[in-house]
Amino acid sequence: MKKKALKIEAIDLFCGAGGLSFGLRKSGVKVLAGIDLDPECKYPFEKNNRAQFFASDVTLVKGQDIAKLFSPEADIRVLAGCAPCQPFSKYRQGEDTSVDKKWRLLYEFARLVREIKPDVVTMENVPELKGHKVFDDFVLRLRKQKYKVSFGIVNCLEYGIPQSRKRLVLLASKHGDIELIEATHSAKKFVTVKKAIGHLPPIDAGERHENDPLHVSSKLNEINLRRVRQSKPGGTWKDWDEELQLACHKKDSGKSYASIYGRMEWDSPAPTMTTLCYGIGNGRFGHPEQDRAISLREAAIFQTFPESYEFAPPDELPSTKTIGRLIGNAVPVRLGEVIGLSIKKHCVEQSA
């Protein structure tokens, strides 16, 4: 007799535009709701994830209210979240951050775990968080509640995400040891820029494609257009004529700005997507071939959002700044799927 599939349900704290939730859903985990302070997340989260969005401050949310969202039939209840990572700068690594109000979100996450008592907890964040006391406290509080905890720095390239991005991923379970599934891609199989976006139609700087409002590139003034035209894939500002070089480039510290105005390479992965990845002057965000910065759609693809993912209503032209922020802050969809697959594998093993 075939064993009944486990019903796994999740609530996504700090859900953003829904990258983690969409990935969890792809893996077979049912996402019931997302919570985020940013109201701009409501449309993309609800439209693409078919789940309820709550525009709420997590510090004001009560565990009993979240617990009520899970169905009585749920076999496994998952509490997931990626607290905003800006406070965890590498420049403050090692400091006692427990007294900083910016750090409170992870403590609030721990509070909600205590109040809800989910079967599984997952948290994703910047690698630098691992060096802070607030993270040690978070892990300690989980272990005091009898969770088995594992965590590590994940190279996203090893799971088929086409960007050089490293993230801290934590998994915890009340039902035994839990680990992230093994890497799916070796270095020879890393997904390249060309494989990810090479099929998209060409556009000029400042142009929006008629069939996809998200395939839009930022405008460039004349001097920046000249700079990008002289930029070589994988090259630096040293490839430019001297008259195009910035004042900061001529200082010793300018050596650290090698990627600014840089082009990506077709046969390599993209750099880490940020909230300003649509700007040519914010990093190596130049298209490998076309004289422009990458489009919002290309940035979303590097974050492994499907091309059908909607970030704004069809009758509205998306704000580049707003959508760029939503894309840059998102958990890559594929990483969310990997986390979901890891949770499912764990649950199956524990129920065997």
C-alpha cells in the first residue's frame, strides 16, 4: 500500500517579493502566507504564490496569530525567513550586536519560533551574520527548544544559480538531524550568463521591450555610454581612454573599483545581484555584448525567477528603483527550492 504523502505547510517571515516562497512551492511545500513590512511586496507575493500577504512589522506579530494560519491537517509546520541583512555588515563582524535595535529582527524570529513551536525552521542570510553574537544566540535558543540545528555557507553556483552568490543557510528540526541536500552542479556545470539570458531579445540603453515591461534598461548619458562601449567583458576601467576615467580611479584606492562599469562575460556566471544591479556604475552589471546595463528581467533571471514572474500589475509600468530593490533583496528561487527539497527529504527519512 502506497504511503500517504506528508502535508508540509510553511509561513514565510520577511517574505519580500516571494523568492523563497516560490522556491518552496516548486519543491512541493505549501506556502500559506508571507509577512513583510514593505507594502510593495504584496502584489508580486500574492500574484505568483497564491498565498496571503500581511503587511506587518514582525516585531508586532504574535505567534498565536501565525499559528492559526496552519491547517489542522498539516503534518509538518515550517517557519521560514530571511531577516533584512543590511545590519550584518562585515565591517562590524565580531561586535556585540545584541544591544543594537537593528539586530532585533533575528531575536524576534527566535521569539516566534518559541511561541509557534514549528516542526522545522529555516533561515537564510548573508555569510557575515555567522560571525555575530545575535546568530550564536539564535542557534542557542533553537537548541534549548530541542531543535537539531545545522548551518553552513552555501555557494549558490553549486545549486544551479547563475551568479557568484554565497549565503548562510540554517535548517532546524524537532524530529532529528536535518541537512541541506548535496550540491547539484560541479564547477564545469555552473550556469553561465549566456545560458541564463542569452535568449532574450536585444534592447538599447533606456529602452523597454514591447512584449515585456520588465525587460527595460536604465538610460545612459553620453559619457557613460562611451565608457560602456570601451568596456570589455571581464575587463576594468583601465580599458578606457584616460579622459573617461573617474577621479577615484586615479587614486591608489581606485584599484578596488575594478568592476565598476564592467561588463559580464558570456561564459562565466554573473556577479551577485544587488538592489542597484540595474545601474552600470554600481558594479559589473554591464551586458556582455549590448551597450547597456542589464535589464530588470535579466536581473530577475539571475535570481532564478521564472520569466513569467510578475513584479507589478500589467497595467502599470514598473518603477526601476522599486523593482530593482525587490529583485536584489530576494532569496533566489532556486535556493528556496533547494531548501524545500531538503526539508522534504528530511521529513521522508524521519517518517520511514
